[in-house]
Amino acid sequence: MKITVINGTEKHGVTYKLKEAFLEAFRDKAEITEFYLPRDCPDFCMGCTRCFLEGEDKCKDREYVAVIEKALLEADLLVFTSPVYVYHATGAMKNLLDHFGYRWMPHRPAKEMFGKRAVIIAQCLGGGGSSTVKDIKDSLSWWGVTYIRSISFKLMSDIKWDKIPEKKRAAMVSSLKRLAEKMSTMDYSKPARAGLLAKGKFLVIRMMQTGLGKENPEYTDFKYWNENGWIGKVRPWKESWQK
């Protein structure tokens, strides 16, 4: 089993402690690859659109993005973590997700994503947990991931782990261990089933891509869809079961 973790901060603070509590159940059974932001994707997406129009290999930051993408595609379980910064995910996390805009379903989604499982872990002082989870979930769902579990904590106390009341720390760790136990007992040899929403999005976009292809058969996204057989009868969620 392979797990890829995207840490929205390099700090080893509360979010790090929560993530470590979740991963404890997997340490002896999984190969875990972690990325820390912004270290592992330090440069901003500039919105040049070359990834959309010419291909992802044209991205100026491809040396970083390609490494992370490979780990995401090979993983059985994706884990995204972020503390809340001004009611949203960290800027570094948003920057990484921006780099993967070309993997959104209206462009060139990876068929592997339709069979992935994902967990989002967030924490905040008082508010912003749900919007932070949504920041990440929006990208995951538009990549094709439908099995997404999220857990968010309100500290309502000091933001340093050792100064959070012991009872509060214990409750958060307990919640994460319960989630980890559930996730660790799944059969990862079988990818998750694609949900109706993902299938619906895909079929609507298929119609859009078909129309765009008639206007311009050399359009980058249409060529990708056509080469994958998706303009025809092939569907990515069926391919994911052939892993």
C-alpha cells in the first residue's frame, strides 16, 4: 500500500501532530511519501496557461510538479493537511492546487484519480475549518476523486500543541485514530467506486469536449480525451478497476 501526504505547511506544529496521529495506524503496512509546502513546490503558478494550451510539460515549475504528481498517481490513499490561514487553506497549498488546474475534469483528468481514496485533515483556532476543507476538496473532486473523508478541529485554546489542554489533545487524537482504523482496514487492491456526481460531471464535459473537437481536432484537451477513448465508450472509472 502507498500513501502520499501533502502537508500545507513545513511547520511541525498542531497540524503535524494531528497528521502523525492519523498515520500511526499505517506505519507498519504502508509506504508513505510526504511533501511539505512550500519547500517541495516553492514557486507560484503564474497563470501562464501553457499547461492547458500546450501540455503540462511546458509548466515552468514542472521539475517540482512532476515529482508530486507521480506520487499522487501511484498512491492508494491521498492525505492532505492544512492549518487554517484567514479562513482558508494555506497559500502554499492553494499554490500547489493551482499547478494542477490542468488535471481538472474540464481539461485532462488522470484516469487513476477516479479510483482514489482521500483524507483531508484541518485545524483552526475557532473558524474556517469547513472552508479550508472545501478549498482542498474542490480540487480533489474535480480531479475525479469521490471517496473523500475530512476531519477538522477547532482548538479554542492556545495554538501550540503542548499548551492545548490534555483532554482536548486526547479527544483529537482519538478521533483521528478511529478514522485511521477505518481507513486502514479497507481493501486497497480494489479502487474506490466513482460516485454519481463524478460520473455526471464527466459525461457533461464529454459533450463539451466533443463539441470543441469538432471545431478544432488539434485542441489539446480534446486530443487527450480522444486518445483515452473517452469521446467513445471508454470510461475512466472502468479503467481504474483494472489497476
